[in-house]
Amino acid sequence: MTDSTQEYSPNSWIGILSSPVQIKKYKSKQLLRSFSEANKDINAPIFFFTLNDVDIENKSIKGYHFDTDKGLSKKTFPYPAVLYNRVINLFMKKRYKPILESFRNEKVILFNPVGRFNKWRLNILLSENEYIKEFIPHTVYFTENKLIKMLNLYQKVYIKGTLSGQGKHVVQVVRTPKNEYICRYYKNELVEFKTKSFKQLYRKLRQLLRRQKAVIQQMIDSTDKKIDLRVEAQRNKFNEIEIVGRIIRVGDKETPILNTRSNPKFYDLDEFFLNQVGYTESELYSYKEKLSTLVEEIYTTIEGEYGTFAQMGIDFILDENYNFWLIESNATPGRKSLRAASEREAYLKAYINVLEFAKWMIDNNKTVNDQSLEL
């Protein structure tokens, strides 16, 4: 990637909108390094920037070029043809609206149109799809009365903030035979507490949610371990939905969520089902075909409501028979699981696809149907 901004026309740039932490403070600069490495053969004109770098008056951006040897260098770029959004709260802050309006007025193509999905709104959308709804655990809006009913039905549920992410505001609640309630969640480390009455439970949950709206979701049980599945899906250079990673995470059954703090074991899906479960090649093929069909249906259904996405991270929980149940879809997924379970080439494909799809959109002069700016 060249240092000169003069070698490319103004309408060919790909801008990668990042947080200050990702650009300046994150010591390894994983996002920048990975995109730069992925771009070696593509040679797309890319730059990185934060919202503070945007000059609306002059329609320009003081962005960053990243070189793996020289590090960061800053210069002025035009508005990009394509903006790839990696900032989760871009659409949640009113102060960012003038920037978004300026980008749209200049016909900037925006990926992804939502930084974080509202879990309740997304549940309603996907439940309206007759095919998808069969894979969704019983989910209701969080109220005191509905919590009582869900605990009576299942004894084990999850409480999730509608705008929670990275495991925050996610609480596992288990009712014991003595009608006590055990709650588990992560806050830097695993926290567990017990309440002896429902009133205590509800009051404590309201405190933990900090007045955030929430959903209650049936807890899907496995055998002796908690097993979930992250599917990394993207649009590629042919505008086709491509799965670049299927990562199995295995951890303690009692852990509320499987993330880096819970230290799960990571497996590629093929490795897990062939070597750990004992599937035949034929059984594995059928399993992956069913999964791929569901993932594409979820992806396109979400796009029909929100607009075009360069990628999604779709999470499933596996039950005792390894059936997959949809937990959530992430609009700006991290790639720690993909990096942990995949070869470097497969990991970089996730970055290559984003750049190649952006080039496809520019080359074909496509626009994006951004139906929603609000969560």
C-alpha cells in the first residue's frame, strides 16, 4: 500500500472507521496489522480513522496509513467511497448524527449500517421467519411477571440487556429445588450470588441491568459441558455470502457465557465433530449444509431490515444432541475465536473478504439500502 494519496481517485478509497483504542492504544494494533497484511495482494486504497478525525466542513478526514514496518503515519484523505464501520456505538450517539448525515450526503457506502443489534427487536424480526423461528430458544421481554413464568417453565434462564455485548449485562439464573435462585455473570471475573426469594432476585437483576431493557431467554442444556458455535459469515468479492469460520467453544457447563475470560477450548467445527464427537464424513456434510442454509437465511433476513453487512458473527448454543440454537447475531464481531481456532490463512480471509467486497461495490457502483439508523 502506497503512502501517496494522489495515486487513487477520490471515489476509490476504503475508509475503516475504528476506535482510538484500536488505532493508538492497542499495542499490537491487531486490526490495522491484519488489514494491512490482507491488503498486500489486493492493493486496495485503504486508510484508518476515528470519528474525531472527520472534518465535515471540508469533507475530508485526517486518517492513518499503517505500515507494518514504519507504524502509523497521518495525512489528509477525501471522504471514502466505502466506509467500513468498526465502531459499535456509532449509531447510538446523537453527536455522531451530523457525521453520518455528511457521509450520506456525499453518497458514501456504509458497512455495517448497525453497530450493535437490539436483541428484542432482532428476536421479533427473526421469529417472523417461519424457518428461522424453529431454531430460536423461547425468548420474552423482561418483566417481573414474565420472569416468574419463564422460571416456572424452565428453571434455568438467561437475562440479557437488549444492547449488551461482549458478555456484559448477561446473567444466568437457576432456580433450585428449594426455590432459591443462583445467579452467575462476568464482571472482570466470574461472579456468583444466591437469593432466597424472588423479590430479592428481581431487585438484584434490576440493579445489574442499570435500568437497561432486557430479554429473558430459555437456557439450552447440553451434557457435561457448555458448547457453543460461532459462525463467521461475510459477503465476498462476488457479493455472495461465504462462511469463513465455524468455531466450536467448549467450557464448563456452569459458566454463564463462553468468552476469553471463561477460557474455553477452541476447535474448528470439522475437527470437533470428526475427532471429538465421532461423526462420519457424511454426517458432518449434512450438519454443515443445514447450518449453512440457516446462516444464509439469518443473514439475508437481517439485511432486509437493516441494510447491507460486510460480515456478521452468528452465535449458536448446542444442546445434548448437538442441535444448534440461535443465541444472537453480532454486527461488528471480534475475531478472537477465529484467530484461536484457525490457520493464519483462514483468519486473514475474513479481512480479505471485506476489502474485496468493498471493491466490488465500488466497481459495480452499487448503493446500500440503509433502512435504519436507530437501534
